[in-house]
Amino acid sequence: FASGQAELKDRAKTVLAPIAAELKKVTNDIIIEGHTDNVPIRSGKYASNWELSMARAYSVLVFFSEQGIQSRNLAGIGYGENRPIGDNATPEGRAKNRRIEISLMKSD
């Protein structure tokens, strides 16, 4: 994701499309987690990094739904900047933190 943005880039859609095709084959619940870097939101569409992270999860949730995954199996969570995987002191680390994670839940 671009800094401060939640819209899926074309490259992301290219990566997510085959994942969606595989996820359509399962009946498990799918959790989409949104994350951000630690750069504070100063203006624009989102009031906070938490809101931005939720919007990122939602954009993937909508894409998956459009790809035919049952909406009843989809859920989104936003973590804001609270679970970084990269060093927020570097541009590369901040880029790694602007992400989503997809979890497949164990079925009964």
C-alpha cells in the first residue's frame, strides 16, 4: 500500500487473485488483518492509523468477495501500527509495515 492509502494497487490484485482462487475452495473462515507504519495521519480520508489499517483490510475483503469468496467466511481486523514487522525508522521498514495478512481459521 502507498503511505496513507488503502486502495489496492494493480500489482496487489495480481498477487491476490490466485490466492482468492485457492481460498474459494475452502469453507474455513478467512481473517484479513490490516497494518500500517507508524507515520501519524495528519489529514485526508482517515482519522488514524487504526482506521487506515481497517480500510486496508476492508479493501482486500471486498476484492475477495468480488472474486467469489463467500462473504459469510470473511472478516477484517485493523491493528494500526501496533504490530510492525519492519523497522519504522527506515523507509524500507515502513513499507513492510504497510501490509495485510491473511489467516485461514481452523474449521470444526
